[in-house]
Amino acid sequence: MSRKYVLTDDSITVDGRRLYRIKCVRPFILGLVDMQDELGGYVENEGNLSHVGKAWVAGDAMVMGDAGVEGDALVCDNACVRDAARISGNAMVCDNAVVSDSALVRDDAEVKDRAQVSGAAHVYGRACISGDARVEGDAWVEDFAQVSGNAIISGNAQLHGDAFIYGTACINGEARVGGNAHIGGDALVSHSNDYLHIDNLYPRFGKNNEYYSVTAFVTVNKTIKVMHTLSLRSLPFSPMTVEEFEAEVEKTYRGTEYMMQYQTVISLIKIWSKINRK
């Protein structure tokens, strides 16, 4: 296959490495733009960006070291991909995000804002890492999981499903978090038994038949906090104490057909909390 781009004489030096701005020399469509003759971002050498597919480095983004961008992946804005990191599929790394070490971002995953993915971490599926969040170590984030704020996913932790982690929450160790679990605030989940998640609660709302879910989790202070959220709505809700959640349930559902279900949920949280603190 013919070359997709060439290295121009426009260069910068980053950490002692010389990077060259690229220029497209083969017509292909990226979004609505014919990239023929378009200038791109910076690479250290042609091993950093595949000539196959629509993979591209745009704006002032940088790809350096042994890092590679392939498939139809896009690295843009001021993002940086370095070391031996790989970006593939339809993945996007944008804004001021950094992907480093031997991290892998693939499929339709997105890393944006000032987020960092490092170590041997994997981000794939339609996962999204944003804000100042970090995914590091051997952690995996997949499916539609989202990590934002100042949250940290590390160790051998795995996120899947529609899990939403935010605030200063830390998910590490061997923890596995999935479903529609929302974990925020100052959560510290190191094992799967550090959180309790209950899905498919009534009432249901909207054309998508959204359901309520409840997630209880351990905090850095060893207290228990509770999230009461609607599915498909990844918003930064504030965690409550068990007592605050109990008061909310009393206020909202007393006298309704849903009260017994929530009383059962509260009982489960209290039992789980007592077992967890042993």
C-alpha cells in the first residue's frame, strides 16, 4: 500500500526526542474532510502511525517512542501517546490526555480531557476516561464503563457494563465493578465485597424503560455511602449515608407500592455493612 503521509521539516523536541509534523499525501476521508495535503500532528518516526486504514494524528498531538496508532484510531488536539502504548480500532485520544507505557486503547474507547492511561492498562469497548481520571497498573475498563473526575482505577481492577466511577473514588486490587454501579465521592473499593449493587428497581421511567439502582460502597474512612441513581444517566450524584438514604426513601416512597422493595434494599445494605466491617 502507498504511503499515507510524509514527515515534514517542521519539528519539535520533546524529552530529548525529535518529533516531525506529518502531512497527508494520499486522499482519504476523515469525518467530512478529504485529508489530501492536510497537515497533522507530530510523530517521532513512521513506526508511530500506520499507513493502513484511516488512523491519524491531528492538531498538535504527539506520538513518540515505540507507541503506535493504527486502524481508524485518532489522536488529536494536544494529546500525547508515548512509550509502547497502542491506540487502535476506532479509539480516540484527545484534548490533553496522555496514554503511556504499554497501555492499550482500542475499539470505540475514548480518552479525553486530562485523563491518563498508563502501565499495562486496557481501555476498550465504548469505555470513556475523562476529567483528571487515571487508569493504571493492570486495570481493565471495558463495555460502556466511564471513569471521570479524579477517580483512579489501578491494580488488577476491572470495570465493565455501565459502571460509572467519579469523584476521588479509587478502585484497585482485585475489584470487579459492573452493572449500572455508580461509585463516587471518596470511595475505596479494593475487593468486590467492598461494594453492593442492586439493579432493576422500580419505578421505571421514560421511553427507554430506565430503572433505578442502588450502590453501597466503602469509603477511605471505612464508612458506608450509598448512591441512588437512574440507569443510562451518568451524572455526578452525591453519595449519601445509609441514614440519609433511609430518610430519602421514607420521604419519596412511603405509602406507595415501592416502599417494601426499598425497605428490603436498606435491610440488605445494613446486613452487608455489618458483615463487611467484621
